[in-house]
Amino acid sequence: MSSALPREPRRRLGLRTRTFLLVITCATLPVLLVTLRNVVRFQAALELEFTARAELVAQQLARGSVEGLVIEDERLLDEQLDAASESASAEHMAIHDADGLPVAWRGGPAPPARSCAEPSTQLRPDPAEELLEIERPVLDPKHGAIGCVRMQFSLAPVREDSREALLDALLLWLGVTGTLGALGAYYVGYRVSEPILALVDRASAFWASREAADESQRSSKDEVELLARSFDALADRVNTSLSELTESEQRLQSTLNAIGDAVIATDTLGGVAWMNPVASRLTGVRVEDARGRPLDELLTVRDPIGAEPLALPLSELLSEGAGPELSGRPLLIDGPLGRRRVVPSHALILDSVGARDGLVLVLHDVTEQHELQAQLAQRDKMDALGLLASGVAHDFNNMLTGILGGAELLRATISPEEEEDALPFIELISDAAERSAELTAQLLSFSRKSHVELSPVDVHASVREAVALLRRSLDKRVQIQTRLDAAHATVIGDRGRLLSALINLGVNASHAMHGGGKLTFSTRLREPTQLEIEVRDTGSGISEDNLARIFEPFFTTKKEGKGTGLGLAAVQGIIEQHGGSVAVDSELGVGTSFYLRLPLSTRELAPEDGDELVLGHGHVLVVDDERAARVAAQGMLETLGYRVTAVADGREALRVYAERGDAFALVLLDMIMPGLSVHECFAGLRELDPEVRVLLLSGFTRERDVRALRRAGALGLLTKPYTRVGLSRAVAKALATGDAPPS
């Protein structure tokens, strides 16, 4: 017995060892497999999140590069690249134009030419590391694809994080399984009570000598202590990961909130999962109130052509099959901001296995751009119509000069016996010619191409004159009132054109009051330096659709033959030529108010001209290529007491003046003639006679030409068609000038 070896200690040690190995074997293998699988999933999730953020940055860069590529502004493109660099750290970024050529880039030398018609995301091998390459086309609502954005991101940081997570997890779970194996061996070998008693002794020793216990804790190999340390490390790691995830989500949230486009994310059923503040303003729904609601309830979508309601094809986009393409197709959105024009783009949200998990919808508001394009188109149309109007007005005014002059010559030369029979017909010709002249004046007014003789004008006097004319001509059931409250009403302008604008508004107002009503002209000081004239009627009002078009030339709601559609266009042209503006307010069934706003002047009013003929004498040279206008001018001047020589072009005028220059007291020079231009003819006359007196004639002319000739010494401009009274006063004024024009 005494020679027998003690077996219990060996049995305990063997059992503990076998238990430890068994626990390690049973726990380590499945744990290792599970850990590897979770690490792989963790790595895939990290790469998927990294890819999603990178794609969002690339998409934002593509949208932000539209303006820079359209206007070819490299500085603006560089700013977009700098902004993208702040959002994500890319190895290389480049913006290519429509031909694929790089325009701006970051990270290395200039990249090769590259073009992309479709967005792509792919991995590309690199000698040093694997790169994530993202390409997005730059889409312009008007021109389509105008370039390409290409970004490369290194996956090394993501995979380095994955490897660190794998190593930490392996070490962690090896520690856990080792602890479990030791505890199992301890339990089997030494029973449950012995470890418990040992823990009690350790606790007693800790409290008896804190410093000694701490040293023991630092050097202990106790399994429970190691297990506690492991769980503490795991908790720290989990807290760190959660903190990093929270920071990443906050950065993504801040990025999406800073985007100027409306961004809405939905779940698989089309319910709103999240949206940014821009989308909240567009829909008028708070972010917290929008969650879970169907997207169709938040967005009222209409077709841009006809404004018919449309349904978003969310079910098709979210189904497993391919849905219709929305990106790049303009839509109208009704909301608290009014009707906005947006260009949508969308992308599917995919889970870790590639299944559809929702939809991201981005709405780019292009309302202002569309309105600007419409304004540019309207300006082009106005320019084209103005060019047409100016040509027509020039020819008409030349012919009307002959007609009106001929009628006045008939009136001046008929005998008393013929006057009773002929005078009504002469008046008929004169009235028709004057109405035609008013029509051509309207054509030139809306095209802003008429010459305006500016002088101080009393607006109150013009209003009273317009009211007097309207009371004689409008339906007697229309009551005309005035409230001239402005303390100061002098503006710099053309009295005749301002009067024409007021009469046009009065006539239009009477047409809107079929059974009679009230027409009120009022004035007030809108600002200390601005006068506001209001023309208010109690008519039928103007619909919202027509209100946007009332100033378009030739637009009219009257029956065919009842209106030309030039009245309001001419009013706007006249007021804008005077440095003012026109506004309108209308309500159906209540009436309409037009507001004419003009800058005030402190200059004194000039004395008004009378209507009497001014007779004179002297030799006048008339230069006009239109025979009717030339003959009419010659005849009227001769009846006024002048001797006249008339020629048809500038070269003939220079020849005649060179022969008899001393005989001419005045030259009437038409501004638009074939052959020698008015500038060349005027310069030739000044070269022959530095003191030559020249009065310009024109049925249409550009304002800058008049100013240039006035600065060169021309005495003034007489616009066609003119009356005998107007001609007599213009010639007398030119001849009465004290000194000759400066040479």
C-alpha cells in the first residue's frame, strides 16, 4: 500500500486536461466557423456601406457638375471636386466632357479620355491594391448626357478594418473558449465548491489588502477574472463600433440634409422611410409625420404638358422586375411652394444579398431654370417680332407720309366751291391714315424700337386729356372717374406716347365692361422718386392662364377682327422705354387693375406747342428715296412758303449741295435710304459745309443712330408720318436755332 503511487491527483489532473481539451475542441471549431462567417458578413456590410456612400458622393458630383460643363467653367468644376473631396476620400476623381476628355481632376496626373452613357460601379485590379471605380453620366435636362464623372476609391482601409475585426474576434473567442475549458476542467477535477471557496478567499484577500489584491489581479491566471476581462473588452469593442456607426450615420445625415435636392427613401411597400428637409419643404409634411405614409399621398405629380395628374410607378420600380425609367423626365409637383418643375432620379436600395429593400428618389428642382429658359425664348420671339415690326413700320410710315401729306395738300388747295363735296372724303383719308399711323406706332412701341423725344411731362394733365378723349368715345354706360392724389406728377417722357398708353388701357377696360361699369384713373407716390398710375375697371377680369400672356404681341381674347393684340404689348413697351414698369392684378368677376410705375423728375415743364401753322421762307433740300414721301414733303413745304429741291438718294444730295450749297437754308435727310448711308451722307454734307443745318426724317430708326447724329450736329428728328403743322413747326424750330451746329 505504501508503495502505491497516489492516483487521485493524477486522475484529477488528467480529467482537467481532458476536459479542457474537450471543451476547447467542442467550442473552438463551431465558434471559429461562426466567427469567420460573421466577419465575412461584416466585411461585406462595410464594403456595401462604403460603396453606397461613394455612389451617393459620385451622384451628387455628377449633378453639381451640370452647370460647370454647360458653361465650360473649370473653376466651378474644381469647386465641385473640392466639395466632393470633403465628403469622401477618393484616390482619384475626374470630370470628363461630352467628348470624354478630362476637364478637371484630383489625385494624380490627367486621366485618359473616358465617356460613360450609363452609370456603373465595379472593382478594378491595381498593381498595389484593389480599387472601387464609380462612373456616373452628367445629365442636363435639355441636352441629355453632357459628360461623365469618374471616381476611384481604395478598399484597403475597409478591408484593413475587417482584418482587425477578424483578429480581435478570434482572440476574443479563443479567450472565451479557453476560459470555458478551464472552468469545465476545474469543475470536474476539483468540484464546484473548491473554485467557489477559492473565489471567496481571493475576495477576502482583496479586501484585506487592496494593494496586494490588485497586484494579484494583474498577475492572476484565474479563469473567471480572464472571462470578466474578455467581456469588458468585448463591451468596449461593441461600444466603439456603435459609436463609429453613429458618427457615420450622422455624417451621412448631414450630407443628405445639405443637398439642395429633395431626397426621399421608401420601404419595399412604397411607404416613406426617410426624407431630407428639402423634401419636407417641397411636400409640406414634416419628416417625422411622413414616415410610414405612402409616397403617393405626399406627392401630387402632374405631366408638364397639360398638367394632367400622373401616378408614380412605385410598385413597378419596387417589384422584382425592371420598372420604368424615371430619371431625366421632367415632372410637375404641387405643394406649399406652388407648382414646381422637378427632374427626378432614383436608385434601388439593395440589401446584403442584392434583394430590393426600398427606393431612393431624388427630385432636382429646375423651376427657376425653366422660367429663365422661357424668358429667353420670349425675348428671342420679341426680338424677331420687333425686327419684323420695324421693317413693316418703316414701309408703312413712308406710304402714310405720302397719303397724309396728299390729303392735307388737297385740303389746302381745293377751292371753296369744291370744299363741301371733297372735304368729307379728305377727312376720311386723313382719319384712316392717322389710325394706320397709330397702329404702326404700336408695332414700334411693343418692339421698343421707336424713337422717343423725352421732355418733362405732367402726368396729371395727360390723364385729364385721356379721360376727356375717352368720355367722348366710350360707351356712355362706362363711368370714368379720376383720383389724382400724387403731390408731384412730373416725369421725363414722350407726352404723346404716354397719352397713347393711357388711352389703350382705357379702351381695353371698356371692352371688359360689356354692360357698363366704373373706370378709375388714380395716381399716388409709391416711393419718393416713383409715381404710380392705376387704371382700374369693374369688368369681367382676366383668367390666370390669360394673365400670363396678356403682354404677348398679337395675343387677344377678342373675337376675330375685334382687336389686334398689340395694345397691352405697346403699353408695356412705352412704359419700359420711359424707364418704368407695368404690373397687373385681376380677379374674375371683380375687375382688373393695371399699375404704371414711372420715375419722377424735378425738371420744369416746357411750354406746350400750339396747333397753328408756322409759315417761313428759304430754300430747303429734301432727301428721301420714297417718292410719295418726297413729293408730299415738297408740296407741304411749298404751301408753307419755302422753295424746295427734292432728290432721291444721298449721292444726288451731295452733288446738288456741292453745286448750290450756299442756297440751302436747311436739309431734310431721311435716315434709311439705299446706297449711301445716312451717316455717310451727313458726313459728306458737313465736309462740304461745316455749318449745314440738317433735320432728320424717319419712319423707323434705331435710337443709337439718332443719338450719334445728334452729337455730330443734326438739329433733331421728325418722325413719319407727319402733318403739315408738325412739319411747319419742326422746320421753323430748326431754322430758328441761333448758331449753326459746331463743326
